[in-house]
Amino acid sequence: MGDGIQWLVGATSSSGWMLDVHFARGIGVEELARRMGAALGARAEPMTDVEVAYLDVDAYPERGLGSAVIRVGEDAGWAFAITYGPYLDRLGEVSRDGVEAVHYHYNSEHPPTIVLYARDGRTVCGFGLCEENNRYGDEPDLLLPDLVAAGILDPDRRTYRDPDIDDFDDRERLGLAVFEERFGLSLPRSALAEARLPVYAIMGSPAPDFEEISAWAAANEKPLPDPHLRLIPAGLRKEYERATDPQWWERRTRPLTGGIALGGLHTSGVLKNLEGETER
């Protein structure tokens, strides 16, 4: 018996503010990493959750694309990938060709926590924790009997059995229990503690100037970036540019001409309200 997923309520990765996990049943961890965006040869030595923080992933750069990595493992028949970096929805790609997939996304700055189930490239169902009366996907009511049985919703499908919520953590655990029990989902607690898991770069790799910056770091006695992931840590890149670019300060203070969207929720399926109408 695994640890389940109810313990995820309020838990974060080493980022301190977010926890993002893709689960997949029907493929192994290497294929999951590939579908998440990993390139061949991008695997690094296993790391703990805390050690990933030292990679200094540039999740939201001021200009250009950022970088992201995943730690992967397997539990209770599900492969899982914990993402470090910006919000990435890979549910459609992960679930293609008959694979089942679940995306759990917690962002302390952008509630609610969203849990979505997909199969064969489409989002089937899902909901936000403590917002279960708004359900998503092509079959938004697939888990409705489970929500009623769990005491979250009344049989009318709309109202909460206990409208006066005092403990949101307990309510969120009830919602996660629906996914845990229906699909047998589990994530080891050790995944956010002492477990060393394989690491893959899924965005921002390989850095085109990796050798150049690595040589500069070595010459200036700076910590060298990981040669397998080939990502340039955000702090190292900033030091390099400041030391080698005469116009660094001017570039830093120049107004941006475009924006980068942060943290918006995008699902790979169709969102529907309770009346079955597609939401825009």
C-alpha cells in the first residue's frame, strides 16, 4: 500500500510555493520523461528535491524562454514526473495512444488546486479542490457519484453538503481521496524528502552557449553547470552577461516589448459547465 496522494494538500516542492505532478499509467518513467519534453541524453544523476534547487532553474526569465526539469519515479503502477519550472500542461501529450494520465497542480498564489484525468490524448474529467461544483473535461460528471459518496456534494450535483467550510485542508483531502481511490494514485512522501530520483531537462536544454559559459565559469572559479542537463543556472548566466556584455546594464533597464504569461491554467480538454455548455 502506497502513501496515496491526500498528503499532498499544502505540500510544495523545493520551490516553496508550487507542486506540479504528472502521473501516467501505461508507460514507464523514461517514456514519460520523453513525453514531458526530455531530449535524448538529457538525464542527470539522481537528485533529491532539495538538490534540484541548486540547479537554479530559470523558470520566469525577464526575456526569452525559461528552463524546466523533472524528477521521475514510479509508484503503485503509475509513473510520475515532478516539475520544477513554469506551469506546463503536458496532459494531452502524456496521455496519447491510450495512456491514462493525471495532472495535479498546486500553486499557493493561484488557487484552486486543479486535478485532471486524461485518457488517449483528451481531458476526460477533473475539478478544482473546494470547487467541485465546477467540473471540467469531456465527461465532467464522471466522478460525480464519487463526490456525492464522499460527502462533498449533495445528490443535486450542485450544492455542498457542508456549505460552511471551516477546514479547507480537510475538504481538499476529501477531493484528493476521490482521485486516490478511483484510480489508485500514489506518490511516495519520500519524493519530496530524501529520495534520489532521475532528473531530466524538459525545457531550455541544450543551452546554445553552454560550452562558452562553462569555460568562463571554470576560468573564473565559478560552480560548473551540470554537463548532462546542459542548462545554465539563472544566477551564473546573469554573472556571465554582466561580466562580458558592455551594454548589460542598458539591456537590463530597456523596457520590454512583450509579456510572458505566468501561471495561467490551460487544460488540454474541453471545459464544460454543469449545463454541458462549452466555456470560453
